[in-house]
Amino acid sequence: MENQESKINRRKFLEKSATGTLAAAVFTASSPAIAFSSFSKNKKRVALVGTGSRGSGMWGRQIVEDYSDVAEMVGLYDINKKRAEYAKTYMKTDANIFPDFEKMIKETRPDYVIVATVDSHHWEYAVRAMEMGCDVISEKPVATDEKQCQAIWDAHKKTGKKVIVGFNARHNPRRIEMKELLMADKIGKIISVDFLEYLNVYHGASYFRRWHAYKKNSGTLLVHKSTHHFDQINWWLEADPVEVTAYGQLGHYGKNSDFRGEKCRTCPHKDSCSFYWDITQYEHYMKLYVNCEDVDGYFRDACVFRKDIDIYDAMSVIVKYNNGVQLTYSLNAFLPFEGPAVAFNGTEGRLEKTFEPGEWEKDYSEYRLTMNFEQPQTFKVKRRTGGHGGADIGIKNMIFRGIGDDPYKLHADLRAGIMSAITGIAAYRSIETGKPVKIADLINLT
Ligand SMILES: NC(=O)c1ccc[n+]([C@@H]2O[C@H](COP(=O)([O-])OP(=O)(O)OC[C@H]3O[C@@H](n4cnc5c(N)ncnc54)[C@H](O)[C@@H]3O)[C@@H](O)[C@H]2O)c1
């Protein structure tokens, strides 16, 4: 719980920041989000399942390089052994590659199992890891349908083991700043939230090239991608979703083209297609994916216009929360520019972070606070560097170096993981059925 002193300091900050002058001095590039209580004396034994891009990078090489004082990689497993072999070299680890998951757990006895596979398989490894006595660090989303959510929750309750969910986005300084501003209670009682996520024709299109393009793998972008956003809303509001209504369509990628190929490398339309992407330019991707295609037939540069793509690229969602707040959320994945626009509408004013094209090049973010009957005030907050805007380092520090007091409640447990995933699951169930979906009809978290 926040203490009175920090509340007063936040009030002072906001009063001064309304003049637009002090905020940058308060949130500096180096100010830590968390006061680390202590460094672990014993190294955590870590086994990794899923040695793709995220597994071998953020959870693999970076742990080996930057956290070797507190963590030791003890085992690697991937369904594609060739990929695991390249990942081992890339990660510069001595950890053995195992032919199956359970053998790895039995022989290496890890403290943590990191799960970074394709989304729809997270739950099975999380459940098995807990049953075998390990704690779990699961990449988001923790699960892609309601049955998976229930299975992972039940295993957690039965075994008492914990699941930390990889909500690195909470650790993005801009998200923390928003949390701090909300904790300062400046805009009165929050009645509604607007959250618009824009993905551009590079980043947005990339989901349609990859395994994410199929609902059976990703639970659609409403789960794979929006799990970050729904988690942020739940965390910012400290509330649970109750009911979800959604619409979705595939209006740009997939079937919506009069030409297509199998993959960019061999495509007859490569000279004319604006979505042509040349994977051969990326040595790491060639080794991680192309050289391993003979094992599983997975093309990392598959055509964004494949006819069987079954996820949506335009999604609109309304969520009702247990504190009465209404969320209006949308995600569009085919836009000329990228970035979120978030606004909190309160009884005394509106706090908003609106994306401006070109903003990524600046070393600060701008927020706008408009109190009722007053002029808008803008203020600037300095950026941090590092993967995902400093967020990747933030979450690893929290897990491996201790969470300290965690004043911003950055720690995301299994409940948080499920509450965000289930919001997206409820959204695609609503699209499927054309009806509002109650969260309580999907999951029982007792
Ligand atoms: N938090 C973030 O910001 C962030 C960013 C990127 C990816 N991710 C998450 O990380 C995970 C991996 O994504 P990626 O981009 O590395 O994808 P990827 O395709 O590079 O890697 C996925 C790996 O999982 C393996 N795999 C698939 N099915 C498996 C199974 N049944 N058992 C074992 N291994 C299996 C694949 O062979 C592959 O090596 C996803 O869940 C994704 O949502 C999170």
C-alpha cells in the first residue's frame, strides 16, 4: 500500500507538473521504478522451453550475459531441436538441450521454468512444471482459451507453485508514469477509459506473416497482443473485467488481396507487393528460422495474404469493470503509423497520453491533463532506453534481483495473467457468438 508521504509527494508533483515544467525532472531516464531490497545470494536455476526469438534473446542470451550472478541456465527444450541447437550457440550457454520436457525437469531440477513457446502451448508446460515442483515464468499470454486458463489456475491452487507472467509492458516507464499519475487521484472518480492501439503496416503486418495469424496458436491478437493492454487497464484501474462485448473483422490481410504467394522468398509478386519482406537480410533470423524449416515446415516470412488466416486485423471491444468503469478499446493492425492513445475520463478531468506521429524519435513523452472548466496542461516525461522502452530489463530485474517494495504494483501474478487473457478470450467469444460474454461464465478463480 502506498503511504501518506508518497501520496503527498505525488500531489506536489502533479500540482507542479500542471505548469508543464517539473515533470521531466521527476521522472528521469535513470530513476528506478523499484527499490531493490536485496540481491539474491543463491543463483536461481532456470530451464527454458521455447528457444525462439523471445526465448533465446530476452530470456536466454540476456540472462546468460547480464544475470549470471543471480541465475543459471540449466536446460533447454524446444519442439524444433535444430532451433534449440542454434539458440544454445546464440545464448552462449553450457546448458544441455533435452529431447523432452519432463526429462529436462527431472534431470536439472530448476527453480523456474521459463515458458516462451507459441502461445497456445504455454499452459501445458506451466501446468506440468508446477506439478513437477517448479515455479513458472510464463510469457504472455498465459493461455489462449478459457479451458487452458482454468487448468493452469487449478494446477496453481493444487500445487501452491507460482506463475509470474511476462507483462514487461507494465515496466515501460510510460506505463509506470501513467500508474503514478492515476495513483495521485487527480481526475476524481474514473468513469470511463479510451484505449486505442494502432499497429502499423510493418509491425502490424508481422503478426500476419507468423504463427500468430492462426487463432489456434495465438487466440487472435485480442489475446496475443491485447493481453498487454487489458493487463495495463486492470492494473491501472485495480479492477476486474466483468462483461465483454466485441466486434472483429479481417479487412486488410488474409483473403483481402487478389494476389498472394506462399512466402516472400519465393513469391512471384515480390517486386510489386508492398508487404514484401526479405528475411535473407537478417542473419539471426536465417539461422533461427530458415535453417530450421526442414524440421517443422514453419516459414517466418509467410505471405500476409494467405487465404486461411483466421485472426482479425480490426477489433472493437467494450469492457465493463467491477468498479463500474467502462472501457472502449480498439486494435487496428494495418495503419500508416503506430502507438497507443490512452485516456482516463474522471469526474474532475481527463488524463491522456495521445500518440503523435514522429514521437518515437523524441527522448520524452507528452501527457495532457485537462481539469474540468480549465485549459489543457501538457507536460513532458523523459524516456528510458533498452528493449521495449526499458521494460524488458525492468521485469528481469524484478524477477531475478528482487521486487523490493513494488510501490507501483508491477509484479504480475497468475491471477493478473488470467484476468487479462480472459478479457481477450471473452472478446473473441463475443465476436463468435454475437453476444456479450460474462467473465464469470468462462472462469472460476476460487
Ligand atoms: N512480452 C513481450 O513483449 C513478448 C515479445 C515477443 C514475444 N513474446 C512471447 O514469447 C513467446 C514466443 O514468441 P517468439 O516471438 O519467440 O516466437 P518464435 O516463433 O520465435 O518462438 C516460438 C518457439 O516455440 C517453439 N514451440 C512451438 N510449439 C512448441 C511446443 N509445443 N513445445 C515446445 N516448443 C514449441 C517453436 O519451435 C519456437 O522455437 C510467445 O508466447 C510470445 O507471445 C512476448
